Amino acid sequence: MNPYDFARIDWKHPPERHEPVWHHRLTGNQPLYSGTLDLNIYAETPLFLADPRGVPSDPRQPAQSMRNAQWAYIIPGSSLKGLLRSVVETLGNGCLTLFDGDYERGGIRYRGNVPFAFLHCEKNTQLCIACRIFGMLKERTGGVFLGKVNIGDAQADPEKTYLYDPMYTAVLVGPKPHHAAFYLDEERKYIAGRKFYFHHSPDYKPLAASGPILFGGRPANRFIQPLDYDTLFHARLDFTNLEESEFGALLLAVTLEEDMRHKIGYGKPLGLGSVQLAPARLTLIDYAARYSRPDRGKTILEGTDMWNFFYRFIDTFTQSHLSSQAFADLRRIWRWPPEPGVEYSYPGREWFNTADNKRIADTRNLR
């Protein structure tokens, strides 16, 4: 089975855009939510976060996963923020922030396959739900908007850090958007959606090779030492001035559903990078009441009380803003445990040459 599929986009409903609540606002005509969410992150499969500074000079030594200045293994906060943003964009029908549409190989241009209303937000007074939460990524003529969510690096618990055996990965290649049958919908009218990778069964080892592989004299795989199953990380997510729908979208992006998991890091097509994000504690801060209440406007929720609070906002978001088609697709792709008996690998050139317009579902029995 092809290792990725797409969460479809509801083209009949463009992103809902409006002016964000600005950072200096503490109160307003609607409730605003600020505080901190403490997260535990569990590795459900081996996990590798490539460190550009950590390339061994000796090719016989495996590359190590990313560490901080204290030499603790980490998941960078920027990676976590990007992961959550992509989920909010998907489930909240946000704009296509990173869509380019032009690919050099084959002269592919997909710009005509995306309606203008779905392209990235251009004005900081008219932002989709993802841009209101996470900000506009780069400066444009319409101004910038700093995100209202900040995530620090997730640091591995030193007593629950485990190393997987060094491995040569199977061959990893770049995206192949010239396979239009995969990257466009069945009518070839619109792009297929947002790309996500399936989880691999934790009962199987990640796809590996017996040694280095060269394509055209250049390495096509890597020698790495991932972190092992059950490695535990701790992270802190800060949020400020979120509207009710934004808060619900963020909480759903973090928690998903009980039988789903996130995917992050290097080697996702090979079976690496499946993680569980488990909220441990929610701290709400009412800045307007910070100097008028004995608790300084702070409320701490854990356990059942925290989850009941989550469900209130998730349910509201689900009823009014959720892209149900996209969530159904993501639920299928990110289901946990994964569907049993499925082996994931990229189709070869010969497979594509045997017929036109093959879909990802046609790769199901591929070996």
C-alpha cells in the first residue's frame, strides 16, 4: 500500500476569514482563553528528528536524533507547532498556507487546481482559523500577524529515554507530484487534498536496508539511530486570547480521538514517527482578574475535570466548524492501532506504466 494518502478539502466551503483578536486585548465582547497546556508525548514507534548539526564525520557512525544544549533528546517546538497547524488547517478548513503549485520536474503546475479563495491568507485583518491561531508565516503586503500559540521544545525524560538499534533506512525519495493521478482528485479538477502518512504496525520493524545505497553515486538512504518505542517527552504549550472556536480547534488538533495518533519527524514513510500527544494539565489564566482574585486569575484542571472541559469546546467546534469529510479521511489514515496486515511501500515505475489514472487505493495489494 502506498505510505500516504490525502485528507480531502471541502471545495464548496472556502475558509472563513475575519479579523483576529489582537494580542493587546484582555477582554472583549466574547470570552477569550489564555493559559498553558502541559503535554506528555509518547513514542509509539521508533522516532528520529534529524539534527542538521549532528551529521557524523565517520560514515560508520549513525546520525543521532536532535538534542538540546543540555544533551537531552528533543522534539523541536517548531516541529510540534507545524504539526498542529497542519491538523488545524485540515480540520478547520483553513487556507493552504504552504501551497506552491509549481514543480520543476515535468513542468507540473497545480495552481489552476486550487480556487483562489483557498490560497494563503494575505491580509492580517482577514485570517482563516489556522492563521488566527498560529499567525501568518511570512510578511506580505497585507501585514503580519504573530501567532497566539507558542510551543517549547519537548524534552525527553532522562529516565524514560530509550535508543533503537542503529539502522540503514530504506530508500527515501522526494515527493512525486508529477503522478497527477495521486495528487489530483478523480476528475483531475482539484488537488487531492492535504497529504498525511499512514502509521505502520508497531509489531513490525521500520523499513530498513542492509547497508548504504547509492543512486547516481549519491546516498539514497541514511544510517541513523532513532529513539525507541516508549520514549517519553514533556512539552509545554502556551496560548493567549483564543476565541472559543480557535480554542476548540487547538484542543481537537492536540487530542484527536482515542484511536488516532500523530505522525512527526524523519522517515514517516518507513514506519518512523508515530506519537501520542497526551494532555496532562491545563492551566487557565484570566488576565483581567489577575489582580482582583486570591488565585490571581489562575485555574488548574487535571484528569476528568480537564477532559470534561476539553469536550465542551471540542464539541462546539465539531458542531459548527469541523470539516467532517477531512476528519473522516484523517481518521482513516491516522487510525491506531493501524489496520492489520497492510504493508506500505512506494509503487515502482513499472506499476505506474501499466495503466493510466491509478489511484492510491489501487496500491492496496502492492508488494
